[in-house]
Amino acid sequence: MEWRGKRGSRNIEDRRGMGVSGAGGIGIVGMLAVLAFGYFFGIDISPVVNSVSQTQMSSGEQRELTAEEQQMGEFVSVILAETEDVFGQTVPDYRDPQMVLYSGATQSGCGGASAQMGPFYCPMDQKVYLDTDFFATMQNRMGAGGDLAAAYVIAHEVGHHAQNQLGILPRVTQMRQQSSERDSNYLSVLTELQADCFAGMWARNSAQDLQITREDIGEAMDAAAAVGDDALMQSAGRAVVPDAFTHGSSADRQEWFMRGYDAGNLESCNTFKAAGL
Ligand SMILES: [Zn+2]
């Protein structure tokens, strides 16, 4: 994959050098309350990373970004720009989302955010929140590294924004509020698998521009498997309980990414129709 030298997005809000004093008083209670409302649509890695770094939470110092962080910022910016091109051509009246880069913890329109929650999309302020250390966590602790693995995560979150623009997220959120926990989880899975499919659709349409290879697709497949609910439950030493899935199994996540990649259009990503809804 060749991303260097490509257009970067202007829709990046980089909070990484700011410290977290502006995040002010995010307690665990606040985070759980936010999670309970179900506004977060993300790559949930809390079973793997379940402790908030106290040093990161308490430091309010300004600091310089490391060379690695700067490069990561450039990479995210290019991938975001690629999603703007692709979703702009496929979603009617598409408006670009903002991408917030942060370190450790920050405040979002959906409440407090911390790195342990993984990247997520907040429909309330239409922003994607990403702690760029997540990509190192994916590589080192979940065995899913590589440029397209990281790009898949970004495109998945932007996919949630596309779902929001298409009116899917508001409908799902309303349906989930009127559902049993089990049905609500299932609706969440269908939403997440559709975002995976949108990410695959994006990869197909950016394949030429970014020179995406078969090897790259293999990285995205590994990442999709690593963030499957069954894989996350297993690596956390828990029993695998399908009724508790909120993002889909490893196999389902891989399948829907590939459906989007093979077809290259949004229509092939109707997980709700496929489930008979
Ligand atoms: Zn998601």
C-alpha cells in the first residue's frame, strides 16, 4: 500500500499534544453511563485493554509529538481523505466527518472517551475519536498490524458516519431502545457488520489510488478476525457467549468486509435485509 505523498484531509482535530487537562474529570462512572446509552459505535477492545493509564489520565502538560506520532497523524489524514473521496461519491449529500486524534483520554459529544474503549464514532457531534496508540495495541497485543489493518479501522468508523448520514444509525438506536438486551445486541452486530462492509467497499474503491495489494487485504482480514467478539472474549479468558456479541464474530466480520470489497458498492452491504429485517 502506498499512502505517502497523497492528499491529506483538512478535517483532523489533533488534540494529542494538549495533555488531557481539557478533558477534565472523566470518571469511570461517567464513561460507563455513556456506554450504557449506546451512542458509541466503535472497535471495542475493552476486553483486551481494561485498565486506564493513570499517568495519561492525570497529566495536563503540553508536549511535542514524537516522530512516530506525527507520521501516524499523516497516515490517518491520508486515509480519511480517501474515505472523503469514496463516500462522497457513494452517499448522497455526504458531509465529511471530523476526526479527533487524542492521547489517553478526551471529551466527546457522547461523553468522556478513553483509549481503552478503542476508536469510536460519536453520532451526537459526528466525529470519529482515535487514540493513535491503538494501532500499536492492535499490532502488539492483538497480532493485527499493517497499513491496511489500520486503514480498515478508520474506514469502519467513517462507515458509521455514512450510516448516520443515511439515517440508519438513528433508526437502529431507536429500535434498540425498544428491544430486549439480546435483540439490542443483535441490532448492534448488524450495524457493526455493515460498517465492516462499508470499510471493504472503501478499500475496493481506493485500491487503485493506494495500490492496495492482496497482502494488504490479508492484513485487513487478520484485523477483522482480531476484533471479532469471540476472539476478544477468548483472549480475555471469558466464555464465548453469542447472545452477548455486539460487533459480530471474527468469521462474520471477515465475511462482510470481503462482501463490501468484492462488490464495491453500498447496496451489497445490507446486513439488515440479509438478516430478514
Ligand atoms: Zn463500529
